[in-house]
Amino acid sequence: MPLKRTITLPLLVLYGLGNILGAGIYVLIGKVSGVAGLLTPLSFFVASLLVVTTAFTYSELSSRYPVSAGEAVYLFKAFGNKYSALIIGLMITATGVLSASTITVGFVGYLQIFIDINKYLAIIPILLLLSALAIWGIKQSIQAAALLTLIEISGLLIIIWFGRDYLPNIDTQIYINAFAFNDAALWVGVFAGAFLAFYAFIGFEDMVNVAEEVKNPEKNMPRAILLSLAIATIIYTLVSLIAINTIAPQTLAEHDAPLALIYQQLSGFSPSLIAGIGMLAIINGALIQIIMASRVLYGMSRQNWLPEILSRVNTTTGTPIYATILTTLVIAILALWLPIITLAELTSLFILIIFSLMHLALISIKTNKQSVSLNVRQYHIVIPIVGLVTNTGFVLFYLIS
């Protein structure tokens, strides 16, 4: 039984934004400020440039092959080797469950600010609730994710609103000095910050794994990916400009909930509002990762690469129940077993490797001049080439460091 095409362009954009924004900006703004200082907004902008080539690559691939288990299928179409496709499909699933495990552990940390609760007692009920929502139906899941995304965005817009008076008074001289290359140390900080900020943009790639449930995917997938990334870049830049002009960068770096601190400083109110929104942002990220990982398992099963049971779709809910249950079970085991730093590092490494392979796949597809529908939006081959070099460099930097 095929999946139902119920996701519209606005819902898909909100789904993508929910995954990109997620816990990233709510946590990373402080860490980036610690290394980039007053040039933190520039670090976020540079990071967006680093991922934009990958966004274009995913846009074309998802338009060419709008199916679940996207990356695995793209690699198979490029090289015709089902074993390499299976491996990357499992890597994608791993990034989903690792990321969801990281997010879940992070949520418990926020929750313990309000309630003194045991880690084990918190994680299991949260995952059971999210799993039930994912099983209930893709439309309901996406609508819930969209609602949570709007709440996430509202938290960031609240920061922008209260800090709006800072925007016209930004000291532009430091940016002029940076672009004049008068101080090489400034750019060392910018790129170190961009390396951290890069992870705040991760999430758009997960959108391709719900392609079989998107209406008019050939057009809507590329639009949604690029729109989501553009909106996230604008929000990140504005929030970071306000942040470094409100609180000293080092103070931000030392705070576990930097946006809550900024809100308290700007408004004079309790930080509980932004802290609560941050918790919802984290929950939203976990829900989206459960949906994504279960669809990858479903898609690989449909390709006969995994047991048939994982591709069974419930006739009532229209969702892959067994794939969702397996995904949630693995997330629970990892969240209860591994420390959050290990989970985050493994997620980052896998994603960088996958990005590099996707650029390589598109280069191969374009070089071999595979037939393509007239509805598919194509980009110049230089884009995946630049993306391959950039992302491979990131992988080598990560492994060496």
C-alpha cells in the first residue's frame, strides 16, 4: 500500500524549518559567540553559505527522484550498487535515531529546570507519546510539527521584537575591518564559529524522506528546501545580531539557555517563557527525526533491501507502524545508554559523510546524463563539485581534530 500524498508546500516548509531551527539556535548561539565574539552574525552567515550548495544538490535530487529513503535511492541511481545504497540508507537512519536520542536527552535537561525528575522516568513517556503521534498519521504528525514550529519561530520573533532597537545601532566598523582583512585573527574566529554554526543549519536534508507524501514533489521539494534554508538564515542573522549586542559573548557562551538569558535581559520578564518554548523546539526536533528515520526504513524495505515487514503500511493510519516502532525502540536504547556529547558527535560525522556522498552522486548522475523529466529543476554541475570539496574538507577537519 503506497503512502498518502497529503503534505502541501506550506506544511513542508514548516516541517523543514522545525528540523533546521529545532534545538540548534536555542543552544548554539552561546557556543558560537564564545569563539566568534562580536562577529557571531557573520559566522552564521558563512555557515549558511557552506550548506547552500548541499541544499541545491538535495533540491535537484529530490526533484529527480521524489521517493522515501531518498539518499539511498540517489546513490543507487548514481552507481547501481544496492549494497552501497543500503549502507548509506542505514547511515541516514542512524543520524535520525542518534539525533533524536541527543534531542531527547537535551529535553530532559530543560525539563529538570522546572521539575526534578529521573532521566529514565522522563525519556520513556516522551518517546511513547511521540511514537504514538507519528503512528497516528503523517498529516496529523506534520500538522503537530508545524504547530510546534510556529511556536519555535514565535520564540525567536519575540527575541527579535524586544531587541529591535539594537538593530539600527549595530557597530558596522568591526565588519568593515573584517572584510578589509586588517586582522587575520578575526577570520579565524569567524570560521571557527561557522564550523559550530554549521550544525544549526542541518535538518533540510531530512525533508527528502517524506517525498512520497508530498503533493507535486518535483516542484514543491526544491522550493521547500531552499525556502526553509533562506528563512532560517534570516532569523539566525537577526537573532545573533541582537544577542551579541545585548549580552557579552563570553557570558552567552557560559550559559546553558542563552536565548532565555537574552529574553530576560531585553524584557525584564522571567526567562520561563523562552525556556518553555525551547523545550517544545526540542520535542519538535525529536518528532521530525522519528518520522524521517521510519520513512527511510520503509523506503529501503520497499526497495527489497530490508525485511518486508518494515514496508507494511497500516490501512487505517496510512503510516509504516512497524518501522516507526523499531525506530522509537532504538532511540530509547541510545538515549538511555550513551552520553549526549557522543550522540552529537556521531550525528555530525555521519551527516558530513552523507552530504559528501550526495554531491558525488549528483555529479555522477549529471556526468552520465541520465534522462530527466521536464518538471525537474536542474543546476550547474559546479554546485555539487564545490559542495563535495567543502564537505569532504569538513569531514577531514573533523577526523584530524
